[in-house]
Amino acid sequence: MFTFANRHFSLSSTLTIGFVAVILFGALLLTLPIATVHGIESSFIIALFTSTSATCVTGLTLVETSTYWSFFGQFVIMMLSEIGGLGFMTFMVLMFTSARRKLRLSTQLLAQESLNLQHLSQVKLVKMIVGLSLGIQTVGAILLFFDFYPKFGLFKGIWYSIFHSVSAFCNAGFSLFGNSIATFKDNTYILTVLGILIMCGSVGFLVWRDVLTYHKRHHLSLHTKLSLRTGFVIFIGSIFLYALTENGFNNISHNTSTFHNIINIIFMAITPRTAGLVTFDYTHLSMAGTFLTMILMLIGGTPGSTAGGVKSTTIGLLAVQTWATLRGHHDVNFSNRRFPRENIYRALTLIVVAFLIVSVATFVLCMTQPLAEKMGLEYIIFEVLAAFGTTGISLGLTVHLTLFGKIVIMLMMFIGRVGIFNVMYTVLNAKNGQSDIRYPEESVLIG
């Protein structure tokens, strides 16, 4: 519980309010004349939408990042992506520890909530999280510079390398090339570097901790095992299904070699799970490919990572639960461990609430958002899922959004990044604890 101006705020409320504060501050910076190429003051709605998209590491934009925003504006977007990706509490804890000041218990609890840590003792991992993240992004920027320097020169080469390394690792989806990264669809080196950065960011910090310390501990947590196995199955399955639905990428690009087609399909399997950097126009996807992309955007990455969505562990846990139920088993076991019932209830609640939120947002946009002649329902559903999954891929609806539509999409981006439970606990003013009154149990028929 946090106290400010004699008012008490829960951890979820404090975390939600903190993200709002970062977004508003970023929006104010982006309204400054220095933030735009032409030195004119940007409209507040464009600045707010861009700040929300950057802080929520989504990548949906109303204007072209490379031509509308100046170097200062692009720098603000990059920093918002960094703060949004790692979580503003990460930087707060880092400042306290760097100054050798002891963290209050409330601050530690807030950091635990922000980073999806299971135990309070794991707050000590913040330095490792920041160090590892910055290290990976630095290496990524250096590797990108080798290719960008000959093309763009020294200054642009350095800036483009840093910006896209941060954007890829934080799964932010912003690009300075005007067409995302379609220019590099035949550049295996760039796609490989960016793909690795995206996966590093979406894996999750606790998973990284377990993997990097395995040689000492010789143990992986159940969370890490479920995350890695579920992620691997989704990744391999996505490659196979995209190759099937897009005829080996030939439906999208007819002038690409077989080898580059394979690389692009692998990159396709990576990006929908909240990355947002794309090598082609998604309006060229088949209907089956579009539907598959929607599913991947909804799933997202791993808890405690820079990714959004309902998270891969939620899907993995429910898959194991479904398999156990169909086999008539009461307990849900995985890797010689049994999942607690609270885990399963939380996962089921998350899926139901996510479905309701996405459905309501889609219905509201269907009622209020006019569509161009060739646009159908899939454009709205795709846009909503891209915002909720903080993916940033669009079929082209973003620039046509009405003011009300922009607000709906901003809310979806915010919920997707801050987390359904944090936002709902804040809205409903939820408090921990159970009522003293418990009623008798009675079953109902299911299925």
C-alpha cells in the first residue's frame, strides 16, 4: 500500500497511475516544437497516441516516425519504449540501489508487482535485469551498425542501430525506415539480429536468470520450463502454419529466393507475438494467415518480459489443464510438479476477461468506426488485438481512426502493457482477502 497526500493506493493502483504519468509526460515532450521535423507544435492527440504506443511498447502510429518526428522526438520515443519495456519501477529501484539507499517494503512490493516476480527476494534481480537488457541491446546495436554504417553513414548508422536495437528488444515495433523493415526482407543478417533481439526481449527476465545460472544451480524453475516449452511449440507451429497458409511465402513475395522465403517465414513467426517489426504489408496475407496472426497477437510473450498478450504460460497452463481434464485427472501435473488450483483459476479468469475486453472494444469500434470500402470486420478485430497484444501490426486502420477510435485503441494498448489484473484491480478497487461468509457448494452441468 502506497500513501500520497494522505490517500492510500494499492500496488496495482500505484503501478497503473505510474504508467499513466509516464505516458502523459512523454506526450507533453512530444508536443514541443523541437519534437517535430518542421518545428511546429504537434497536436496533443497525436503526441498522446504516440506516447501511449511507445510506453506500452506497441508500435501503432498515426504519423510516420521517420518523417514526422525530429531527432529529439525520436529520442523521446526510444526512451519511452525503454521505460515501458523494462518497466518504470525497474529504473526507480535501480536509482535507489545505485544511491545505496534501502528500499522501503512498499517500493519492493511495487517492484515485485511490476516485474511479475514471484517472491520479494527476487527484487534483488533488478540490477541483473537492467544490466542484461542494456548489454543485449548494446551488442545488438553494434551488430546492426556493421550493416547500417555503409548504407547511412556514421551518425545515421549509429542512431539507426541504437534505435532499432531498443525497438526490437523492447518489442516496441517502431522503425525509422518508413515501411517498418520491409527494405531488409532479403537481408538475412539484419533479420537474424533483429529476430534474436525480439526473442531475447520476449522470453522474460526470470527465464533469462534461470538459463544463465543453470551451470551453478543445475535447476530450472517450473515457470521457466513451461515458458520455454510452450514458446518452442508455438514458434515451431507458427513456422509450419505460415508456410502452409502463405504457400512458403510465395503468396506474399514473388521475387524472393527460397532461402529468403524461409528466413522471412521464421521472422513472421516471431513478430506477431508483440514485436511489430514487419517485412511486408499484412494486407497481402491470406485469410488463414491473418487469423493465425490474430491468435499469435492474443497469446503474446512470456510474463515478466517486454511482451504483451495473455502470455504463453497462460496458454501452456490451460493446455495442460485441458489435457488432464479430458483424461479424467483431477491434478494438473507438469515436469514432475503439480500446479496449484489458484494458478489455474487465475489463468482461466485472465482468458475470460481478455475475451470480454477484446469483444467490447471490437463491438464499440464496429458501432463507431467508419470503414473504407474494401475494409471488413477483420480490420477492426486485427487492430484491437494488435493493440491489446502490444504488437503494433496493422492492416491499415490506424491512420483512419476517429478520435473515439483512437481513445479505444489507446486504452487497449494500456491494458495490454500494464496488465489486465492491475488495471481491473484499480478500476474495481479490489482488495485482497476472502469474505468471512462462505456458502454451501452445489454443482451445475457443464458441457
